[in-house]
Amino acid sequence: MGKRLCIYASDVELITGRSNRQSLEILRKIKLEKGKETHQVISYCEFAEYMGLKPEAVLKTINKVPLVLEEE
């Protein structure tokens, strides 16, 4: 099974802890900012950039890969 690269409202809920409605609004704002049409999807990289997160962490989360905490 391949890796999923696009973000859905349920992923935004999981990552941010926000409601479905708030998650849909975040995706709408990203599409508006990126100049995307309503039928186009948001990539995990676009979402990570908008939210200030590491793309690798977002990709692992949406593909249900365990995150390993980095030691400083």
C-alpha cells in the first residue's frame, strides 16, 4: 500500500485537536492562500508549511507511522 500525500479534515482534526468544522476552515484558508480550486487537494507539505510543522511528522501521522521523539 502506498503512502498518502494529501490532507483531509480528519487528519487536521487528529494533528491539531480542532473540530471538523474548524479543520475544514483551515483547509479552505490554505486553498485560498495557495490559489487552489475547490476540487484540488492540499498536500502534507502545504499543510505543514501553513501550520509551522515538520513535514516528516505530518506525513508519518497521516500514514499512521509511529513518531520517534528526537533527543536534543
